[in-house]
Amino acid sequence: MRADSFEYGLKNMPMFKLNTGGSIPAIGLGTWQSEPGLVGQAVKEAIKVGYRHIDCAKAYNNEKEVSLQLAMPYKEGILKREDLFITSKLWCSDHNPTDVIKALDRSIERLQCDYIDLYLIHWLVAFKKDALGFAPENFAPLDIKATWAAMEQCYESGKARAIGISNFSVEKTKDLLSHCKVRPAVNQVECHPHWQQKKLVPYLTSEDIHFSAYSPIGSSNSSFAKINVLQLPIITTLAEKYQKTPSRIALRWNVQQGHSVLPKSTHADRLATNIELFDFEISKEDLHEFDNIEQHRLLSGEGTFVNDTTSPHKTVEQLWDGDL
Ligand SMILES: NC(=O)c1ccc[n+]([C@@H]2O[C@H](COP(=O)([O-])OP(=O)(O)OC[C@H]3O[C@@H](n4cnc5c(N)ncnc54)[C@H](OP(=O)(O)O)[C@@H]3O)[C@@H](O)[C@H]2O)c1
């Protein structure tokens, strides 16, 4: 979907259509690695400057603090629940079907929000119940059919207005589509100019699954981000040409492909800058320049979801089905 086919909703926030009939804001606030004591303030500032989508997860360990600020605008009558779009994610230790709906209930309780707009399987990796970290003994066998059937119950219960996936390759998505009753509305994956997901994007488009871009400005806070996306020559050149910050160029590139973006910041000035995406357009010729950028996945799963003895994914190639 191109920028000119945005739908406007949620107080003039551009939206992309989902296959549920609902829609998702073009930009949301990321909350991974937003520290305790800072994340609440970031959510408050974000809502003030126009963000309506907050991307959360059990694994981020900050849903409670996020909720205190989410609740404020409803309590003060500034916004209604339906003015906000809240995503949360099923963690790897809750894949057992009986745990899926309980995990959703707990996120709803922590976020104090009655329902979740979008509930995603965070990673297609299962851990033993209550396992905390990435230790070799924590991995458990995967049963995606059973986990997805429980996700479908979450959707049918109305507690999750849409369900989807995250970190699913083309192969993993195809497999899910071969047995699902309710199709995933969204696949949330890494995407920025340095990892453009050239295989996954056309596939998801052909299946009418919305593409949501995480780490859209290159996750500079992460130890595994070896390259600074905002310093790519094409980004700095276009920043100069369009007189916009490098972050806005990187985000606008994604949005012009029809992808929602989820930049994280806990700084008020950056939150305000990052959302200023809808008053300019990168020209077709300049968009072509992005085709020549060397491609590298930043969040490969190495050292976490990949383990050559106990994980179902013995290698990074297996985790991503060779799409590296
Ligand atoms: N589904 C998944 O598995 C998954 C995985 C990764 C991420 N995500 C989601 O996607 C969100 C975003 O991804 P991310 O946190 O990896 O990375 P990101 O949003 O690409 O980058 C965040 C980093 O950029 C900095 N930053 C923000 N705005 C900036 C600006 N205008 N100029 C320069 N630096 C700026 C932030 O610092 P400050 O905070 O100090 O401003 C932070 O260090 C996450 O928070 C999470 O919600 C999901």
C-alpha cells in the first residue's frame, strides 16, 4: 500500500487496513529495552504528540508501567480506549495451548485495557513453562498447530481484536497458512534500509498479511546492531536533500512501502521528531537508490533462539529458513 492510499482514523493518524477489516496506525511506539522509570514517561509523551499505537510484550517486563500512562488519557476523558491501538505478544514459555489465553489475560490485566488490538506470537520457539532465559535446558518442542488454535480462541473470544505472528519467515508463514482457520493479520519483523526483507515483503503482500517493521531505525541500543542505519550514505544524503532528520528518512522509506513502523525512544524530542512522517514523500527515483544498499539482518537470533543441541533451530539458517 502506498502513502497516498493511507486511511485516516484515530484522530488523523494514518492507518493501514488489516485483513480483519480493522486497521493499524502507520506508526507505533516501541517499548523493548525502554527502562523502568523511563518507559511510562515515554508513553505519556508519545500520546501527547500523537502516537496511538503502543507496541508491548510480556517479555519487555514493563507492561505495568506502560499501563499507568495509557490509563491516564481515558481517565481524563482526553481519549477513549478505541482511540488507542495496543499490541502485546505471547512469550515462548506460554506456547502450551492452555497457557495462551491465560497469558493474554495477564497482559490485558497488566495493561488495564479490556482487550488487546493485536496479539502476536513473539517467536516461533517454545520454552518450558515458566522458563525465563535462553538457557539450553529451557527449550521445548514446538507445536504451532496447537498454539495457533489457542491464538484463534483468543481472537474468537474478542479479547484480541486481531492475531498475528512475529519473526516468521516465508516458509514458517506458509506452513501456518496451510492449517489455520483464522489467518494472521500481521507479521511483525525486523525491517529497515539495511535489512529490507526482499523475500518476505512480496510474499506477505500476496497473502494480504500486513507487514509491520520492528527496529525501523536500526536498533542502535542493541548490542547486536553492528551497523548504524542512520549513518548509511543514502540516508544522510537524503536527510540533507529533504531537510529531514536521518530517522525520518529511514522511517518514511518503510512507510512508503506500506509497512507500519515501531520506533522506540524514551526521549521527548526524538518521539516528536520520529512521528513527523506524513508531510513529505521520498521521490520514486530516490526510493530506487535504496535497492543498492548491502543487506544484513541485525537481530539474527544468534546466541538466543539458536542452539545446536536443544533448540528446534540448530542454526541461524534454520531459524530464518535460509533468508539471511
Ligand atoms: N517482535 C520482535 O521480536 C521485536 C524485536 C525487536 C523490536 N521490536 C519492537 O520494535 C521496537 C523498535 O525496535 P528497536 O527498539 O529494536 O529499535 P529502533 O526503534 O530501530 O531503535 C531504537 C534506538 O534508536 C534510538 N533513537 C530513537 N529515535 C532516534 C532518533 N530520532 N535519532 C537517533 N536515535 C534514535 C533510541 O534511543 P533513545 O531511546 O535513547 O532515544 C534507541 O537506542 C521495539 O522497541 C519493540 O517494540 C519487536
